Amino acid sequence: MIGEIIALILFVAGTLIFITATFGVYKFKYVLNRMHAAALGDTLGILLAVAGGVVYYGFQFISLKLILIVVFLWLSSPVASHFIAKLEYTTDPEAEGEEFKSMSLSELEKEENNK
């Protein structure tokens, strides 16, 4: 009975994190901010939901499968987010201002040495 209550609390907490991340995705205007909100909600929400499943089912083979799902998502989500952010950065025509200027490593070292 106590395990079911803990599992329910974890499921509800994971669902609330997902809902909050969804509002964050719709609230922000810039793509990278939206992606950040989605990635944080995705990571914590899936952890809590899967932890609820592990508590509910106990430590069985299905729990191992759930943990492997979390590991796969934690490994693939940052890679996908990085590619999306890089694509947005390189294709955004409005990001040509001073804060987004492109420079080589030698130019960056010169600029840092001049400070």
C-alpha cells in the first residue's frame, strides 16, 4: 500500500513537471529558450515517471527495462538538443548581431588578450 502511494506521488510529480514544461514551451518566444524548457521538463519528468513505475512494479525485469529507457533518453536527448540548437544558431538570419558574431580561435585569443 505504501509503495503504491509513493508510486502515485512520483507519477503525479512527473506529470506536473511535463505540464509545466509544456507551458514553458508555449510561453517563450525564442527557439533556444523553448528548447531549454522542453529539455529540462523532459529529463526530470521522465525520471519521476519511471521512478514511479519502478516503485510500483518493484525490482523486476520490467524495472530494468524502464531504467534502460531513462538511460537511452538521457543519452539521446542532449545530442538531439545540441543539433537543433546548432541548426538554429547557424540558420537564424536575425542572429547576426554583436553577441552572435562568428570568429576563429586565433581571433578569439587576440580579443581576449586585448582585454
